[in-house]
Amino acid sequence: MFKRLTLLWTVLRGDARQLWFALRHPDAPGWLKLGTALIALYLFSPIDLIPDVLPVIGVVDDLVLVPLAIRWLLKRLPPEIAQAAASRRAG
């Protein structure tokens, strides 16, 4: 489990940090918090689309779906929150 999280964090570092800063923004919408909670629930849930017990392919669904979901949320941010989160991420 820890190895999977380490690999996922390496892949997602930039988008995950931007999402974190967007969540901490005072005007962060409720749908952003709900979407992030659902992503975290999927990531930590033992129930996956493809079971993790299958070598390689079991982790691939996490490595594909989670980044896509995070990117999807980030693209729907209000412009002022997206800009503030991007500037915090860069700095």
C-alpha cells in the first residue's frame, strides 16, 4: 500500500499540490471538497475497478483514474481560485 502511494504521489505531485491549495482557498466550492473526498475514498478503498492483487494492472487503474479525476476537478475551478492555487504551487 505504501509503495503504491509513493508512486502515485510522484506522478501527481504538481496537480495534487494545486488541488490542495485550491481546497484551502477561502472561496473553495463545496463540490471541490466533495470531489476530493471521493477521490481519496477511491484511492484508499479496497474496492477498485481492477483488483490490486493482479500484478501491475491492478495498480494501473489508480495511476490512470486518480490523476484524470484530479485534472478534471482542477479544470472546473473558478478562474480566481485556479489562478491563486497555481501561483501558490509555483511559489
